[in-house]
Amino acid sequence: DAGVIQSPRHEVTEMGQEVTLRCKPISGHNSLFWYRQTMMRGLELLIYFNNNVPIDDSGMPEDRFSAKMPNASFSTLKIQPSEPRDSAVYFCASSFVGGTNTGELFFGEGSRLTVL
Amino acid sequence: AQSVTQLGSHVSVSEGALVLLRCNYSSSVPPYLFWYVQYPNQGLQLLLKYTSAATLVKGINGFEAEFKKSETSFHLTKPSAHMSDAAEYFCAVNRGSSASKIIFGSGTRLSIRP
């Protein structure tokens, strides 16, 4: 079975440019998460979707960040305009919430963003 | 409120030695507990989980963890370290069944000396 698929794996861009990160969750999962990982702050939850609806975006740093989930099999995280401090590894994770599920997350391999 | 504390941001052991990574949690209700492993340049993957069944949980790659309610601990162990175990390990607690309530520890980097 395919896991969570993220693209691109690596992105190098210049300050001020728009960045779009993409994620395809595991088929059948109804929840999707975007995390950011840095050395300084560790793993931070940015936003969480349930059944394609954003439930909690309190972790989104500021208005430059936006996330969408137009359908159950695709999500994007957009940064516009990007800044050097946005450099990090961005992870997408999915999960099935409901029934006897224990709430474990399945992570993609991440998108490493470098903003020059 | 629930939280997770991992003692030691970096642990170094010799190949073949015992691995012990410490995790303490605080939770007002019986939690679900997890250990995730992150190999270099990869995402996190589930190593093992505790879901209120057996207190000793066995995971992949020879790792296991024991839930001790009296100590609010969920330490990760492996009897004999292998070079391929070098990675970052994250303890996590989930108070409910929704993954949105997962809280991750700050991680412990495990290094293996030849």
C-alpha cells in the first residue's frame, strides 16, 4: 500500500517567492495534518483537517501560510511570500479517526524547504 | 493538560550495548502512548504503541517499551544496539482516539559507537 506521498522532496527558493507543498494522504484516512520540523522548535503542528475541513489552524505561523484540502486525496500548504525563517522540513501525516482507532499518525517523507 | 518529557536529547551507546531511551508523560486520563523513529532524511514511522492492553509492548526492530502507570513512564529499550538503530526517537502521548490530540516529545537522538 502506498503511504503518504509528499512533493517536492526538496525545494530551494528565494525570499519573496511563493512555495506550494503537496500531499496525498493514505486512501481511507479521514484526517490530515501538516507539521513543521526545525532544530530549534522541534515538531510543530501547523494545521489539522478532518473530512477535508480545517479543524484547527492555530499552529499556522501567520497569514503568509495557508492550507487547503479540496478533496480527500489531496492537500496543499502554501507560503506566500516566503522568508528565510520558513526554512524547515514540512511533514504531512494522515490518520483515521473513529471507531477503535488509537489515533496513530502516518507520516510522509517530508519536504525540505530552503529559503535563501 | 497532557505532556511528554524525554530525558536526554542525545544518547550514545556502543554497538551491542543496551539501549534505554526515557519518556515520562503526564495525563489526567489513561493515555495511548507511542514511540516513533525518524531515520535521517525520512519521516517519522511508528515503532510501537501502548493502548491499555499488555503493559509490555513489543515493536519493530527488536524494540520494546513498558508502560508503568505508577511512574508515569514509557521507556524504550533494546537489549543489543545495532548500527542501523542510529536515528531520532520521539515519544508521544494521545489522550483520546483523535490523532489531533497527539503530543510529541522533543526527541532523543541515538548514536551508536562501533
